[in-house]
Amino acid sequence: MDILAITGPIYLVVLAGYLATRMGLFARTDMQVFGKFVLNLALPALIFNALAQRRIGEILHPAYLLSYLIGSLLMLALAYVAGRKLAGLSRTRSTFLAMGVSCSNSSFIGFPILLLMVAPVAGVALGLNVIVENLVMLPILLAMAESARDGGGPWRQAMKQSALRLMRNPMLLAVTAGLVISLAEIRLPQPVVRTVNLFAQASGSVSLFAIGGTLFGLSLSSGWQRVIPQVLAKLIGHPLAVLSIASLLPLLGVAPMAPELKAAALLMAAMPMLSIYPILAQAYGEADRSATALLICMVVSFFTLSAWMWMVRPG
């Protein structure tokens, strides 16, 4: 019942978006407007809030950062190569296959579950995930997507163009601003804090609502089979990769994580792909396939997450 209390509202908001679009309250194209709101305002506010209100010493744990980063990069590389070499997918589709396998829904699903399982380190784990996913994983993946969309030109030129675009990315600007505030130990005025919180609180519901609207019109009966390998790689392969790296790091002289942080890293990796996955993909023509993968992943994750939570439970 504790798990259902966390996951139930997520499915209900997605269902609300689907039903609202099906009933004609919104058009499917209206979901792009919601997506722009999430990407440009709500999600940056959430990221800024996660970093700016914590001291930098509370955020930086080398073993956690290395375990999660290396494990995620490993899954990114394996998924991209499998997409290109084994499945014969395009560069763009392989890039979003890799994104779905290596990027977790840390904020909207991961954080509430960590509050239930390892409450003392839940906030720290969220801050660390924000750093890894928004400073490293998403910039790399968006640069890969831009390179593929630019027609396969020279990698150096594509990286330069992608860097210019990414410098204006609201999520990366939010990460930078949050780290600066944290390092400078600046206390923001309460009106500013409350305004940021209002936008941050909207990010989860609006993004999930937009996902539901995007799902309207999809034929899941004919497309769900093709995303099953991606779903299993995300829900089982990603946490196993992070756990493997965490077990190897002490052999290389890195101080091991506390058991609670190790459990948090595993559970964060075991979450479904990030909720804005279809929103990011829609600009590259991959929204339908990405939304299907997200829907199947959310359903299957109820069972896989229950298993992982049983494995890392206290005692």
C-alpha cells in the first residue's frame, strides 16, 4: 500500500491527460505547449531548487557520483551500439534508445520512493542525480541528437553547434545558477524561494499530463513488443551496472558509500526513464516511440521496483 500510494497518483495524472485529450478538451498538439512550459520554466525551477537550497558539502559524494555516472555512461554506450549494430536503427533513434536506458526519473518517482526507503539521504541522492543527469548525461545525449539531426557532419562542428544551443538550455542554466548559489552560500529572499517553488511544484503534474495526452492515438498493441528490450535494460540493466561499479570502486581506492547511499544509487537507477523523455524526443520525431516505451516502463516498473525495494530493505 505504501508503494501504491506513491505510484498511484503518477498513473492517475497520466490517465487524466489521456482522457482529457480523448474527450476533446485538448488537442494532441496542445501537449507540445505543455512540454515547452515544463522544459523552459517548471523543470529548471525544480533543478535550481534542488541545488540552491543545499550546501555543496551535502551534495558531493565521490563514490556515489562515480558509481552513478560510470554506470549510466556504460548503459548509454551499450544501448547506442546495440541500436546501431544489432538492430540497425538510425543515429537519432539509437540516441533516444540510449537516453531511455541511461536516464532515470529521479525527481518525480525516485525522490518519493527514496523518502519511503532511505529518508535521511533522499535529498542528497536527488542533488547528486541532478548533477550527473543534467551536467553530463543530458548534454551528451542532446549533443548526439543534434549531431544526428544536422545530417552527420563533422563531430567537432556538431559539438560546437550543440554547445551553443545547450548554453541557452534552461535546464543547464538552472544547474549552473543552483551550484553558484550553493557554493556562495547565499540565502535567497523568501518571495524568490516561494516563486521558484510554485513553478517547481507544477513540473511533475504538467509533464505527466502532457505524457498522457501524447499517448492518445497510439496503437500500443502493435508497438509494445519492440520496446521491451529497452524497458528491461532500463529497469534491470541500469541498476546492475551502477551496483557493479559501486562494488569495484573500493578496489581502486575510492572510499565506499554508506549502505543507505548505495541503496539510493541502486534505486535511482531502477526508476523508469525520465518523465520528459517523450517531450525531449518530440523535437526529433521520436515522440510516439518514446511515449510507448515510457508507458510500458512505468507499468513494468511497479513490479521490478517492488523487487529492488525488497532487496535493499533495512536488515
